[in-house]
Amino acid sequence: MPFGQIVIGPPGAGKSTYCNGVQQFFNAIGRRSALINLDPANDHTPYDVALDIRDFITLEEVMDEQNLGPNGGLMFALESLDDSIDLLIDKISRIAKDSYVVFDCPGQVELFTHHSSLQRIFKALEKKCGLRLCVVSLIDSFYITSPSQYVSVLLLALRSMLQLDLPHVNVLSKIDLVSNYGELPMKLDYYTEVQDLSYLTPWIEKESNSVLGKRYSRLTEMIAELVEEYNLVSFEALAVEDKQSMINLLSVIDKANGYMFGATEVGGDTVWAEATRQGGYVEVDLQDRWIDNKKKYEEEEEKKRKAAIEEAEKVNKAFDVEDEWEAALNDWTESQTTIS
């Protein structure tokens, strides 16, 4: 049975960087993967592409031929893809036979909040290719620094979940940078677990103290109440450069789309699959890791990296990206053994 991820998120959330990191990770654990670019505007991908929508249609061509702007051109391009869905399904089904597929999607939020082309494409792939998909929705952690913006991204996440109607993992990306933005009103787990949002009311009111601002504050509070009523949104934290962070996130994704419960015929990642079945996610104190003792953790990781480089030099071997992943996976596997 084929499995895959759908990577979505606003511009600047780190989708392509994440896809590149995922590809490196899969190479390290021996899982055959294929990355598919579904963004007709993305002419430079940092990862190796198995299938590129730009081979069929580009945003520049659409804008020129249809006299459309960037957003309209992007929607037209995806609608055109939707109209020729059988050709796309045929190509992806061949790729997915022996590979775990990752879809890198455009960043325009309307495409996964109310426009239906992406939703129809992925539902057709589920039905006709038997793909077990999970949406990975990336949101820049910068937005948690403003209570009103945090509530707005909660609404965005909720709307995406309801629109795409697939297993969904929301992710606060670039979590390693959040300590640079100033002191947060609450601890990090408050934002990832989406705890009682009424505690943000005083800070929302401080953001706008004019007459119009008070109305805006009330609107924000009502949106927060709506999000809480659904009780669907929560976040994982991600720093792409931090290997343990990536490993933890991918164990959550494997659980969401059922990969960790199924067979491993997609690749040769039997060690990884067995480890995730036994333990899976390693609990991390986010406040301690990324704010209170961030420097200490970074120093410890640098020591481990230097030790791994020294080990590689002893056998006259260059230390590369795959070696870094292997070292991180060994640490993670040991932590799984400790938990068990």
C-alpha cells in the first residue's frame, strides 16, 4: 500500500526546506521516496524531483496566455491539472508503487482553505491509487509572538483541516528562532497544545486600545471560541536543522497516515519502522529545549557532532549529511530502548 505526505503552508513557512530535509532523512533510513512539485511557480527546488507540474504547465505561461495575475494564474493552473487528473494519476501511481511520495504544494492559502482543486486531486489519488496520505501543514512560529496573529493561524489551520478532509499534522516551523523574537506571554506548550485561549484576552486587548481596536479584540476572541469549540487543532514543533526534531515529527506523521502500522515494502527502513512501533514519539519539554536551555542543548549537540566527525576521521572517511542522520537516529533509537 502506497503512503505519502502533502506539504502545505503559507509562503515562507519552510515547505521546500522541509521537503529537502525529509528527502535526506528517508535516504538515511533506506526508505525509497519521491518528491512531487505541485507548485507551477516554483522553478527552483532544493531537492531532487520525481515529478514536476512545471513539465506540464507553468505559472508564467498561464499569466501570459490568460492575462491573469499570480493568484489567478495559480488557480487556473491547478484547475487545468484537475481537469486532466487521469494523466496525473497514471504518473503518480507508477511512482508510488515503490516509493513514499511527498507533495510540495503552492503557498497561496486559498488553495487549501476554500478552493477545491487540490482537495479533489488528492481525494482522487486516494481513491484510484490507494494512497494513504497525511497533510503536513507548516506555519512559521513567528506568528505565536502576537496573540491575535496566533488566533488567526489557528483559524487557518482549522479551515485547512475541514477543507482537505485528510489526516492532518499542524506544525510550528522554525521553532529554533522563536527565542529571538522576545518573551512570549505563555510557555511554548500552551501554543502547541492550544490550551484555554481566554488567557490571551488581556494581551489581545493590549495590542489595540482604540475604539476600532476593541471591536477587533472582540472579533479575535470570538474566533478563538470557535476554534476551541471544534477542539481539533494542535501543533508539533519543528526545527529542520535539528535532527531529533525532524525524527520526532516524522514518527508522528507515520502514525497519522498509518505507515508505522503497515508493512514496510515501500523501502528498507525496517529498523526505523520497528523503533516507531515500539515507542514512536519522544516527549520533549519544548520550553526547556527551545527557550530556557536552548544554548545548553546546542552545545551538547555540537559535542556529539564533533565526536562523530572524529570517529569518521579515524577510519579516514568524510563526515556527510547521511552520517549526521545516522548519528541522530542512533541517539533516538537508544532513547526508544530506554523508554521501553
